[in-house]
Amino acid sequence: CVARNDFGTIYSPKVALQVQYLDTNFLPISCYKEAGNSMLDCSSGLTEGDVFVLVCNGPDGWPFPKTTWYFNENVITDNPGGLSGTVNQYGDLVFPFADPGQSGDYTCQVTNEKGTYSNHDSYHVSIANSDDTAIDKVKTAAWLVQPGDLTVAQHTPVTIACVVSSFPGPTYRWTFNGSPFDSAMTNRLSFGGR
């Protein structure tokens, strides 16, 4: 804004306008499974031990919508062990180890300050039993969410995510400059692995 009179001109500071919105268009839920270094559509089926991901394909929005997943109409809470899947930063439901108990119907819902929309089309997952022994199921660890470099403003909360697929499930240890976190650091920092 610029205001003028006979004695001078005054300028207002610049202002930013952010418009909250949430589209209503959902695409069908997608399923992908790990195959070597790539991800394939799940149409060929899932077997016990597969790594697979369900993608909500929810609408765009601002602020970025939060995704909630449902299994057989029950909300899925974030499970660090991955037995019921873990929601990643993109809202995808990641399963580091397929288990026949995960067979069923999945739906998703997205929410932001503008509203909530649900995908009313469910995706049915069917996981076949594997006749392999547990030793045969051991896979090389694979990154599902790999930590990366970040640049943030001072006093801004930061989350560094680390999710690895392996069987049996991994344990996580965080270090800072090559040393394990000490108790003084844990009062200032929060960290975790899924």
C-alpha cells in the first residue's frame, strides 16, 4: 500500500497472502511393491515378506494435507515396528514386511485447515503365505526414507526421518558428529527411527 499527501509518501510493508484450500478430487489408491531397486504395481500379487507401499492419491491442498489410513474401517495408528504400516512424509502407507494378517481393505482420508475428504473406494490387499524359512526371508536392508541434508531457520523444530526395510526389523542408533547422543543433547533434540 502506498499513501500520499502534500507532505510526502508512506509505504506499507509487503504482505503475504496464503490461501487455504483442499481439492475434492481423489484418484484411486495405488499399490507398489519393491522389486530389486525399483517399485512395481502390486497387480502381480503380494507374498509374505514383500516390501509394499499404498499411495492415497489424495487431493492437493494448502497447508499440505495430513493423511489418515484405515484398515477394515479401523484407523491405523503409526506403528514403529511396521506391523500395521507406517505413514511416511508424503502420506503413503509403507509396509517394510508383508504379513498375511495385513490382508484386508484399506481406505484413506486427507485433512487440513480447510476440510476433510475421504476416498470412498477401498483397496483390497491380499498377501499370500510364503513357504520359505525365516532365513530365506532375510533381505539386504533397503532405505524407505533416507535422512538427508536440511537447512532450517534458527529455533525451528526439525524432524529427521529414517526408515529402513529389513527382516528381522532393524534397531536404530543416532549419532551427532560421529558420537552417540548424550543425555545433555536429548534435552534439546528429539530423534527416532521407524
